[in-house]
Amino acid sequence: MKPKVFIPQAIPEIGLEMLREYAEIEMWPYTDRQISVAELEAGCARNDYLFGYPHSMPITASMIAANPKLKGIAVGSYPIEAGTMRKDTSGVAAAEAAGVPLLVHEGSGRGMGGSNPIGNATSNLMTALIVNLAYRVVDADRYCRRLGYFQEMTMDLMGVGTMDKTVSLIGLGRIARGSLPALHGLGLKILYTKRTRLEPQEEAALGVTWVEDRDELISRGDFVSLLTNFEEANIKMMGAREFALMKPTAFFINVSRGRLVDEDALIAALEEGTIAGAGLDVFWDEPPNVFQARVPEGLYKAKNTVLTPHNGGATWDARGRGAASTAQLIIDDIKRRQANGEL
């Protein structure tokens, strides 16, 4: 009999096609809610492998206890960075203690060759949020749908645009760097800060300007984009004080992690007009911290927000390659076990 693989979130067909030759597949069928830990435990209990591609899936001690004879957990391209388990993925010690292998990619941990389609897609989503806020694309769509007609050149949908405006990047990692060509193409002046300043020649090549003081950076931006890593020290790094530093005409963008922002302070800043609006792909209540996550009412009812459901890597190329790379981890392990007479 073929080994059984549990997939706790729908994945592109390419990953399924790869696995069907080697395994029986059970895939979580719902797209309108996140799988719970109890359902993950049950899936582990009746299967041999856990397909850990979804970024939001935790590894808990209870999942290991449900089936300490799991042949492997393929954590693929999302739950690891540089070959190391992410800090917000729990239960790793329990898996190791039970002898459950964690199937990971060597080296970069991304298993996608030299390119980074997930990072590229997230970079472009950040730019899309800026464009939507600057040109009120979502507002204009709602306007047309609600009225069923349009008044050409209406004053109801005036936006700030992007030409000669300033974007302040808090962080200049791979997501920020990936967005630079598009930001330049939009006519934006780009300021940045990070732990270590780039060399002047690299700044010139990238077309970015260093601002050492984060408060000054925040105060100068027409668009302020948070692009730092998730670390304990960075939790709620954007709060009421920081939003008060922003121009009342400025927009806040976050495609990094929701818990880097004091969400109550953000909602207050939006409601009180402290800032002009926000484009958000991430929220405080997100897996694996909270299951059945919800967008706060203060954000989804606000008229000055553009919201996406942590969807930065949502392209067929990015998700497909991620699914394929994780599927390959399981296939390689099945082949190894078959060669050794373990299956």
C-alpha cells in the first residue's frame, strides 16, 4: 500500500500530481476557514506524512503525540528560514524527541532554485497596496458597483497619486529590495532605514536614501511601509506614538507581520484621522498564533483601508513552486524508505 499524506490546506494541482504516483492523499477541503489544531491532530493520527507547506501551520506537541510514528513532516519552503525552523513554529523538540523527521531543504530552505517567486509576489503586492491607496482603486470599484453608472472626472474619487511622493521603507530586506524597480517606476522618492546602512555606492545603484533616525523616516513618508522581520523586540514597534509622527495625509502599509503593529492604535489613528489610510496584508490575530483568525471590525468597516488576507505569495508560480518543492521532500523520503525496505 502507498503511504498516506495529509495536506492541511488546499495546494496547487502541481503538488498533487507529483504526490499521487507515490502516495494516497487526504487534503483539507475547506477554503473558508483555517484548520484547527484538533483537526491537525486527527489528520496526523490517520496518515503517514504531514505536508507542511502552508505558512500558517504550526507543529505542536499534541500533533506529535497523536501519531509519534509519523514518517515525516515536510516543512518545505515556508516554515523555515536558512534551513532553520522558525521561532513561531512550536513542537519541534517534541518531534525530535519522538524521532519524527522534519523534512527540510538544505541551504536556503526555500527549495525554489535561485529565484524567489514568493518574495517577488509579496514585493509586488506591497506596491499594489500603495497604488490602490494612492489612486483609490478599491473606492472607485465600489463607486461604480454601487451606483451602476459613473460621473466622468468625479471629484468624489480624488487621490494623492505617487509622482514625486515619498515612500519610507522601515527595513530593506528581500521584499523591500524586490519592490524598488516598481516604486521608482511610480515616480516615488525612496527613503530607508535598517540596522546597518548600505555602502554609498550601493545606495546610489538602488536609488535609495538613508535616514538614520526611524522617527524622522516615519515623519517624512507619504507612504510608510513596514518591512522588518518578526522578532520579540519588534512586537508593536508601530504604535500610537509612531502613527502620530506620520503626516495626516500619509498611508501605512504592512506586508510583514501583523504583530509588529499595535492594532488598536492603528484603528484609532484611522478613525481619528491621524493618518489617511492603510494597506494591510497581515493582522494581529493570525495563525499559527491564533486559529480561525478574524479581521477586526475597525479595519474591515473603515473606508480608508485596503485589506488582503495574508496573500502576498498568491500567484500560481509562487504557490505552485512552493507546493512542488514540498511535495518533492516527501517523494524523496518515500523513495529512500522504499530503497531501504522500510515501505
